[in-house]
Amino acid sequence: MRRNRKIAAVLAAAMVMGMITGCQGETKSKDGKETVVLGCVGPLTGNAAASGLVQANAVEMAVNEINEAGGIDGRYMIELVKEDDEGVPAKSVTVTQKLVNQNKITALIGALNSSCTIADMEITASSKIPQITPCSSAQSIVEQGNEFIFRTTATDTTHIKTLFKYFKEKLNGQKVAVLYESSDFGTGAFGIIQALAPEYGIDVVANEMYNSGEKDFSVHLTKMKQAEPDAIILWGYYTEAALICKQAKQNGIQAPLIGTGFNSPKLVELGGDAVNGLIFTTAFTEANQDEKVQAFDKKYKEIYQQSYDQNAPQAYDSVYLLADAVKRAGSLDGQAIRDALLATKDFEGAAGTYNFASNGEMIKDLMVVQIVDGKHTIVPID
């Protein structure tokens, strides 16, 4: 997995211009309490806006809960500043620089797209600002030695291993075709699929890459069909996934579609009946009857009058993880908060139990979900 050269060029230019000069921790006084300035970056417009909005909503929900309860340890109130990066790395760099240099953020939650997080995390690290991404799963994010990046979503490797387990145990499959987005998220996952497939006795018989915003997948799907796979692994976001499901049915493709990245309420809205039968991996679904899951589900829907994807509870938990770290650090110093985050042990959240590896990685067990009559159904696997 290689870093997008355009992202590197944008960052290099920014550094030369002296834009990455942020200093954090200029606290404000409010009711005798210090202020944690929390930034949130994600797509509020564009192709991935639905997922970006639920991330922002969930962060806001957690911040309001903490402030209404008297703040963090009765000492700190949280001021939330949200920025729209449109899911574009260059825009994400710009708004992150604004948060660091102008808003003087204490910590950052985001981004959503892996390519945006890869760009942003160099900015936050240079200013010693802890950053948690609730959504970006590209493996390379935690492989660059960045001490200030954490994530609360599962890795692509974990998703792929779970998919392969389902594919072998439930479908008794041997051959897969892979249709993936031409981003860090998609290309990184395809590399992992190629590397892990032999361990599971799986043959990758075809692969096709598409661009974000693409609408006609007929050529890709024709090649998929000709390869006669036992399943098609789809790796991308809900906008394209809905179209792919529709066009797969139009092309008479019988192979099941399995994958990740498109767990969004917009998927069924855009895809209709065509997405029924679609399989995906996730750490969170409202179909889970766990008490914390149901409590989150009820409150989120009451406040925002809409459904959400797994990015919402993971973003919500990210705020509480930061609050817990600030409390234990007893300081708004970025290094102290980072060290406290790393020392997190068995933190119970809406989307599971959290522990961070030394590189900021979150290891999680995942569920397999199938869409049946427009709703999530958990598929048990051994």
C-alpha cells in the first residue's frame, strides 16, 4: 500500500509555506472551567456525506452529554468545531490546518475517508495533537510510526479475515472476484485480499477497480460474470455499492456480493430491493440486542430522527475515550492525552470494548450482516 502522491505533494507544499505551525492548548475559561477544543473533520457534502453527517451527529451527541453532566471530571468543558472536507484529501488538509492554527484544537476526531486521514494525521502529529479516526480502516494508517493517530474502527485485515471465514464456512466457496474503489481504502484492501487469499485456499479469479463517482459498471460486471466466481467482494462506499447491486441484477449475476464500506442507511434508500441479500462485515448494527447498542440506537434516533451506520457509535465512543484520557491525564497537554489514550484498558463503549495496541490500532471482533427485506440480519459464524 502506497501513499497517494497527490496527498504527499499537498503536505509538502503546505510545510514549505509554513502553514503547519499550529500550537495547541490555548485554553479558554468558561464558568471557571478550562475548555477542550475538539475538532471534527469529515464529509458533510459530497458522495460520502451521509456517513460524514452521522459521524458529526454522534460526536455532537457525546459532547452534549458530557457538557450537560458537568464536563470532564468537573474541570473541562468541550467546545466542538466541525469542518467539512467533502471526502477530498486536499480539502481535508486545508480544514485540518484551520482547526490546528486558528481554532487551536486540543484533539481531532476524523477523518472518514482513509486518504483524508492519511493526509491529516501528519498535521496533527507535527503539533502533538491526538487524533482518533472512527471510520478509516486502511492498514497503512497505523504503519507509519505516527504516535498521535488512533482509530476506533476495525482494520481492513480484520474485515477481510471475517469475510473469508464467512465465504468458506457458509458459502463453501473457492473463487472470488474483487471490485474495489481506486482509493487508499480500496487499493489497500485489495492488496490484503491478494496476500491472505492463499492462506484460506481462495483463488482471486478477477479484479476490477472503479473511481469514486462512477455510475456505469457494466464493463466491470461483465468481466466479473465471465470469471464465474463463487462470490464478488465489493469494497467501496454506499453510493457506488447501490448502483453496483442494481446493475449486477440487471446483468443476471447470480454470485452473492459480499464486502464492507457501505454500511449506511443510504444504501437501502438508493439501492432498494437490489441490495437485498448483500453481505457485509461491521462492528455495530442496530440488529444487535445488546443493552448499550439499543440505548445508543434509541437516543440517536430520538435526537436526529434518522438512521445511521457504524461510524456513529464509533465516533460517539471516540469522544468518550478522549474525555477519559483527558481525565486521567489531568491536563490538556497533547503528549499527556496521547499517553493516556494509549494506556486505555477495557473501555466499554456503544460499539464494544476498547483497547489500543502500541501503534494506536483497535482490535475488534466483527459481525457478518445480511440485508433482508431492507433490514439488517446478523449471520452467525463459528
